[in-house]
Amino acid sequence: MSQKNILITGAEGFIAINLATYLSKKHFNIFGIGNKKFERKISSKFGYKFLVNTEVNKKNLKKNFNNIDVIIHCAGSGIVGLSKKKNYKRNFLTTKNVLDFSRNQKKKPRIIFMSSYSIYGNSYSSAIQENYKLKPLSSYAITKKESENILLRYSKLYSLNVTILRLASIYGNGLRKQLIFDTCQKIYKNRNIFYGTGNEIRDWLHISDLCTLVYKILKKDSEIKIINCGSGKGNKVKTIIGFIKKEFNSRIKTRFIRNKNKEPKILKINIAVAKSFGWYPKMSLKKGILKYVRWYKKNYD
């Protein structure tokens, strides 16, 4: 496989820096664009040859990047509770900007988009397949769906090579948000109140397994447009909290209160399509959480 130039948007986010680190070691040339302010020595640490601290729009993409083979589009809100306006700007508009930039390139780059399994909504109790009907509940999920729609439309109109990855709940060392991090913080501070019922079921995928899957996808010029990315297994939120409590030797009694955000009760996905790339998740949830708690203690004790 010839060496390729890969541009990662949202370059300083959790998924992006892990992908940059992993793919640079696989001898890809990695470039980045994102809103945060990484110093040069930090961006090079993660494998970036060149990183621009600016918004993901057509002007900035055109000004700073050419001869790009693949765009891995990670830019977006990443937070369910944001306003509709912010989710629209961060999720949908950045996607449209990437598409408008790509369709006007002489060599049109392949686009790999990080979507979310939250777009399936609350309709399914069994493992969800890619062709199931989408019923997003939150503005975050709705704008991810709108982003998918425009990706598929531009793919047909302008012959763009588009791959949509519907990500399960991604976790791993370094992630400083979402359930696992929040649970560590609460237990560390001896707080016991959590939102929801605790019976919500989620599919968890370690960041290392996502990186290997993206690498497999990059190696194969497949016509598959949509791929579920998860473990294919569901675990209750209270089970995850229980794993973490055990690693902290915590005896606090967990309390759950109603969550105002609209979130699905069950999200577990079928990963047969992902496995067709010769991939399968290797990190068990218990081992992944153990590694995460060790990382947390090292950085927050």
C-alpha cells in the first residue's frame, strides 16, 4: 500500500489524537485541523506532520491543504446536551464544509465520517443493523443523521468515496468526559448521584480497537458506505459503574435520578459488517476499565 496523506479534522480531540498516533506509526502522513491550540511539540508527539489551529471551513481547508488522499472527519460537538444551534454548527456545517472542499479538489479525497449509534434512537431491543430505520432523539443525534444524509447525497452527486462509521460508546485512557470519566470523578470525590435509571444498555468499544478498524478500512477500497463500530455487546450503565467502584474499592451506594436529556434505553449494534474487514474487538470491557482506572489514579490522585 502506497503512503497516503491523511487529514484529520477535530485534530485535537480524543478520537483524533489516538488515530493520528496509531496511523502515523503505520507510515501514513498525518495532517490536522482543529480549534484548540496545540503547540508544535505536542502535535508532533501525536504524529501530526502539520496541524492548523483554526475552524473547519472551506477557506481554511483550501488555504492549508492539498494533495490529500483521505479526510477522517472527527470534528463535531461530541456532547449530547449542547443546544440545537451549536450541534448544527459543529456537526452538520463542518461536514458540509468538508464535502464542499472535497468535491472541488482535482483529486477528490476519500471521506471517513465519525457518526454515532445514537441516531438509531430508542426503537430496538436487539442488536441493530446498519439498514435499520433511524429515529434520533437528541439534537446531537439529529445533526449526525443530517450529516450522514448530506454525505450520501454528495457521494452520488459528485462521485465522492464516502464511508460512515456509526460509533458506539468509545472509551480509553485520556478521555475526560462521558460516563466512565464522570464515574471515576464521582467515586473519587465520594459522590453517589447518577442520572438515568442505571438500566440503560450501551455498547462500549475501546479506542485501540477503533484505531485498528479504521486502519483495516483504509487498507480496503470497499464500496460499503455505512459501518457499525462497536463490540456487539451491551452492558447496563450500573454494571459499568459497578466495575469502576470495584477498582476503586468503593462502597458508596449508587443513587439514580431522572435525566432530562432524551437518550435511548438500549443501544447495542450488530458488527458483522465491521468483521467483514478481517477485524474484531480485542479489548475486553473489564480490562479496558481496569486500564482506565489506573490511568485516572495516576493523573488525578
